[in-house]
Amino acid sequence: MDALQSFVALFVFAMLRYLPVVALPSLSPLGWAPPTVRIALLLVLAWLTVLSMPITEPAAHWGLPLGLVLAGLGELLIGMTFGLALMVPNAALHTAGWLVDMQAGLSASNLFNPNGTGGAESLMGHTLMLASIVLFVTLDLHLLLFSGLVASAQWMPLGSVDIRLDPAGLFGLLGSSFLLGLMVVAPVVLGLFCVDIGVAYVTRAMPQANVYFLVLPLKVAAGMALLALSMWFAVELIGRLYRDSLQRVPALFGAG
């Protein structure tokens, strides 16, 4: 394999590594951008990464078709792992919002939705995810993501096939993300719990009244108000949630 073929192979490997979190709308923080912009950014990042790398001899398995295929699949695996570091915090925030929906009574809105398809929708979960998209860009977390992708080419060379995932790193990512996601809505959960205690006393005093439907608007209003107030303090927690997730990416590959 000559120098030109080696350069092309490295360029393709870099594109495959950056593809999931740069071009795929479901994983990329730039999913709102037009496809042309995402593809152009993908090409530029791959080109600059290859140009910044020192000149090295191509690996032996690059001369075999099966070796190239395995190396390409390995690069996609690395990119998908970085995408996982974005999907898990999003899932944690959505689950936390779903918990608030259940406690505030917003989940009952699915019963009165004439356009419902039978699937449960989380209003607070969508709200938290929209807020996280804004904060991800505002707090420059996208720069942390892209710098981590570029730095990964130093400790995991392009085109390598020796890639091992560590289950302990995955469990650590899941536990930390969902714990931080619960901390974001903890003030709302505690506030609604106090409202539930008051509703219990009212139910005890007036057992003949349908207190649930009478207090439901109050609980919904209290949940939205508490969530709006907690967002002033949740900015740092959401930023910490994504930073912790991205910093755990090396642990997913067994790095200390």
C-alpha cells in the first residue's frame, strides 16, 4: 500500500469515526443543522485529523479486504460509543421528566388526547430535552465532544482492530447519568410530594369528594412552576451530566 492509498484509508477511517455524532441526526447534537452542513463538517474534521497525524507505516491488516472491513467497523463502533455518551444523558433527562409527569398527573393527559396513538408521551421529558439541547450548545459542550473525538485518534489509532469495550464502564455511565438526571428534578419531586401530603389530608377530611380531579390542575400548575424555578439551578447539573458522560468514554474502552 503506497502513501496515497494509506492517506485515503486514514481519511475514510476518520470519516467513519466521526460519522455517528456529526452526520446522523439521531445521535448528533447538530441534528437541527441541514445535512449539507453536517456532511461538510464531517469532511473537514476528517481531513484536518489526517493532516495532523504523523506519517506512519500502514498496518498489516490494511492490505487485506477483511482487515479493512473490520477496521471500518471498529471505527463505527468508536463513533457509536461517543454517540452513546449523548444518548444516555438524554434518556436520563427524559426518564426524570416522565417521573415528574407521573407525580404531577400530566400522564393523565393521554386519556383525553383525541390524537393519541396509545403511546405514552412525556411533556416534562420533552421540555427537559429541549432545554438540554440549548444548554449543550450554550455551555460549549459540543466543543468538548468534538475535541474528545479528535483526541481519540491519539490513544486509539485510526484503522486499528484491537478494540475492547468494558462492561464496567458502561454500567458506571448508566448509573452516574441517571443519578444526575434525578438530581435535576429532585426539587420538583419533593415539592409535589408535599402537595400530595396536603391532598391526602383533604381526601381524609372530604372522602365524598373526587379530590383527584379537583386537585389535578393544582398539581399540574405546581409541577410546571417548580420545574421552571428549578431550571435556574439545573443548568450546572445538566452541564455536569453531559461532561461526566463524555469523560467516561475512555472508561468504556477499558482506559483508567
